[in-house]
Amino acid sequence: MAAPPLVSGKECIAALARLGYVQVRQKGSHARLECTGRSPVTVPMHDELDRGTLRSILKAVGITVEEFEGLVR
């Protein structure tokens, strides 16, 4: 299994937006994203997301690391 790339919270949100996710609210440094037909996710607005945190987000969204890398670029 490939290691997830190092991305910021903003980059992660931008990549998930390509899947149809929209930010519905933000409390402090955490943004909540929702998408019709998919599970909602919370993304920390950090300069660099921990790889374990990103892997958890990807698992909730239902995409692989490789698919996410394609969305980031």
C-alpha cells in the first residue's frame, strides 16, 4: 500500500471538491464536508495533514491513495 502524499487541509478539500464534496461548516480549525451519496468527512485545516489522518479521510470517502493522488494533481 502506497503512503499518502503530504498535503495541507486546503489541498485535501480542493481534491475532495473534485469528487463533489462541498464545505458545509467550519468550527475552529476543522472543516466539515458533505457529498450526496457519500459519507461526510471532517478535514483539519492544518498546514500539513498527518498521513494517518489523511488515510482515515480517504477510507471514509471510499477512495484509494492512488485515486486521491490523481485528484491532487
